[in-house]
Amino acid sequence: MRQHTSRRIAVGGISHETHTFAPQPTTLQAFQQQGVYEGHSLVEQLRGTHGSIGGILAGLEEASYEPVPLLYATAMPAGLVTHDAYTTLRQTLLQRLAEALPVDGVLLALHGAMVADGALDCEGDLLAQVRALVGPDVPVLSTLDLHGNLSPQMMAAANALVAYRTNPHLDTTERGIECAHILRRVLEEGLPITGAMARPPLLLSALTTWTESAPLLPVLQRAEEWRQHPAVVSLSVLGGFAYADTPFTGMSVAAFTAGDRTLAQTIAQELAAVAWEHRETAAYRGLSVDEAIRRALNAPRGPVVLADVGDNVGGGSPGDGTVLLEALLRAEARDAVVVLADPQAVAVAHQASTGASVELAVGGHADTWHGRPVALRATVERLTDGRYRVEQPGHFTGMYGREVRMGRCAVLRSGGVRILLTERKTPPGDLAQLRSQGIEPTQQQVIVTKSAVAFRGAYAPIAAEMLEVDTPGLCASNLHAFAYRALPRPLYPLDEGVEWGTGR
């Protein structure tokens, strides 16, 4: 029989937030561009980093357990993951696990809203196949994004699932550590875990998953009270990802207790009921474009941050929406900044020299969801390679590492509006995005961010005001814009007269 001095824990994951309405598929190359770590490089490159994998590795190190690295892959949120990408990554992870057996446990970092061509529930499928390999007695746990869509298969295959508690996701490392701590209790104390889930008929747009407001805030507050119960092992409140059209999409709760199934069911149902009591807040869409522009330009001081909710690149949109840019130019705004992902416009700017005047059309190229291209005459103020180091560690560095690569960039000025053009769409997760391009955020009157909630992590400390704008796009807060097919109906706020009780 094999002898070892420490527990061997398999570590890996495949993480993607899939927007099934987005036209751009997520290929294997998209994962490779963002980050694919295999074998020892997983530990070498991700140990000490922020994010759930970094937290998992830190928790294992604290327990003096040996990490057995499998594969960890992540890609920017976008359209359906291709069949080739998912099967290739899944097969690599499972093959490495098979070769590593026997292991004492498995810790995965998954998202919860990954959808591939031919697989509506990638996490459930992956967890089930991991379970089949290791058998019923080896503990299998995973972290999840707060925007995960929880499925029965995920619950059945895992001993416990640990979701982020904050949006913006500022606690990803802590949740990875928590996952490792639960595993340690299972292995060293023989902790029995029983789970239960509940799902109210509630669909939350990206905008309404901010954890500092209802409907999620009161649920999270009650969950924190329940965490003081000695039999509670872990509680996860998931806002869900409304833009993944699956049978499991929507807000959900997962409760895990020390063998007390009745308690787990009671907690899950109660927390779901709290969310349902605050369901009216799920209909919030933000300000109209005209109202947001008026308030931003008339504000006594800046920066006023306008969240371009519909073009939320962290939710799978292309980042080239022009609705707010067009409105700012029309209003002759001063000291305003808009970031657009537009490789075509970047190429035009780089063909010109710094200081040159150029005529070009920016944005609106990717699809028909986010406004039309805007023709303008502008001055090229700055040309860069688009690399910068983040100022504030957090979920952003868990996705990108310390250095972010936006591709080649160009800063244009048209009237009082600066447009930062990037080759790659990049979430507004750090102020260094603008500072690296010669734009000081604190000196602007208006800053447009391609985000619904995540921008708050970077911009809340400096913003005079933050306004969410009801813009069109792939992440629009108006969920009636999407032709759902797989969703379980009825769901609030899509449908009228929805009734639900904890006995449902």
C-alpha cells in the first residue's frame, strides 16, 4: 500500500461565465490567451496569487497537504464555449486526475455558469466525471462564482460548494481558503456533510446582483446569522447569471450542514424566501441615458462614473458600445473618458503618429446590440503597447495576474472627450487601466465604465457619484430583450403574476 507523509489533494478547474446570446464563441485559443495552467506550472504560477485557486493553494499549504496539480483554465466571459475547447480541457483535467490516483481529496475552482456546445451544465458534468473517477468516499469540493447557476447535478456530485459572497468579487481568495478548510475538517475530523438547495423563481440581471443592495443584501445578512449555528458548514447565496439560457439559470441558495439534512433544507428555503420577499428590486434597470448624462455633466464635481450596464465586458459583451460616447459628444462634454475595445480603430491610430489628426469610425463593430459606429475627427494623444501592472490586488489579479495586457492602445481626443481604444476588451477592475495611458481618473468629470457592478471595487474610493445607466446590449438590465428558450418559467420579473412559497 502506498505510503505518504501528507495528504495528496488534486487541484484544478475550468472557469468561464458563458453568455449564450453572445455571437462570439469562446474557443480553446481564448482560454490559452487568458490562462491555461497544467501540472506543476499551476502551482508555480498561481501560488500566492489572489483568486480562488490562490486561496485553495494557500489553504492546502496551511494544512501541510500536498497539492496535486491537474489543469486550471479560464477565459474572458463571451459566447458559447466550443465543443472542442470544452472536451479538450475536460479530457486533460480528467486524464491528469486518473494518472494521479489515488488522491485524498479534490478541490476545484469552477464558475457555475459555463455552457458549452452540447453541454448546458459544464460544472455538473465535470463534477460528476470527477466523482466517477475518485469514487464515493473521496471528498470533492469546489469554489463557485456568485454568478453561478446551481444545478442538481452539481449538488449531487460535490460534498460542498463554496460561492463568493461579494460582488464586486473581493473575497475570492478567502473562499478558496474556506474550501480547503472544509476539506481538512472532512479528512481529519470525519466531518459528515449534507447539502440542500432552494431556488426561488427569480431572475436577476447583472445590475441587480450587487451585494450591497436588495435583493441579495438581506439574504446575505441572514446567511451570516445562520453561519453562527454550530451545525452549519457552509452557505452559498448565488445571484445567478441571467445571460446563460439553461434550465438551471436563476438565483439560488446552497446550504451545507454537519449531517443535518432537515436543517440544510430549512436554511436553504428560508434564505430563498428572503430573496423572494425583496423580488420587486429585481426589476430595477438604472437611469435612462439622457438622465445619466444630464446628472453627470451638471454634477458640482467629478469624477461621476457612468456604468454602461448593457456593455458589461465582465458579463460577455464586446466592450465597443457607443451609446454613451455618442451622447457625451452630442452634449459637448468636457473632461470625459470612454474606453472602447476596437482593434480596427487602434490600427488606424497607430498608422498615424502621436499628435496627428485622424478621421475614423469607432465602436459598434462587433454586433448590432451596442449602438452604431461613431464617426469622428480626433487627435491622437498617446500610443502604447497596453500593458500595465495593477495597483490593487483582488479578483482582477486572480483573472489576469499582476500584469494586464489590453493589446495595443491609443488615446484619442475629440472635443472634450477622450477615447481610450484597446485591442482587447478589458474589465475596468483597476485604476491603472487609465493611469497607464496618461489619464488620471481623479481629474475627470465623467468616466464611462463597461461594467454593471465590478467597477465599484476600483472606482468607489475616488468617485463623487456612480450612476448605473440602462443602456442596450448583451448585458442589458431589461431581461425582456432576450429570447429565452431553456429557462424554467414562470420567472420574475420576466413574467407577471408569479407566485411562490417555501413549500413549492
